[in-house]
Amino acid sequence: MSDEVVLSEKSGLVCPKCGSRNVTAQVVEKQKKRGCFASIMWILLAICTLGTVLLIPLLTRKGSKTLTFAVCQNCGHRWKV
């Protein structure tokens, strides 16, 4: 079967791998990470501007994504809802 969410009429989510209705939902927050080059650039900017550039990430929030996954309690299969 595919990795799409399969809905049943009575119990909600059904596992696409094994067909079980013993499925729970998990909410996961994924934060964006900087690469090595971006980190070096931030350090150099902080040195050149005497630390005032460090206020920018504090004033503008760093983005994060909230993802919802369904997890089958019988076979352990996990898919995005």
C-alpha cells in the first residue's frame, strides 16, 4: 500500500502497512538548523559589529515547523498526517 493516510468510517486512522486501527498521532517540532558556512558568517559579523548583529536572531524568531505523524502501535510504521 502507499504511504497515504487511510481513513476508516469508525475508528479514524488505519495503518497503510498492516491495516491495524491501533494508531496514535504524534506532534513533532522540527527546528531549522544553520550550516557550517552560515555559522562562520554569523561569528565574523558578530566580531565586526561588536556583537550587535547577535540581536537580529533574538528579535526575529528562528523558524520551526510543527509536523504531525501517525504511528502504528502494532508494526511501528510511521507516516505524515
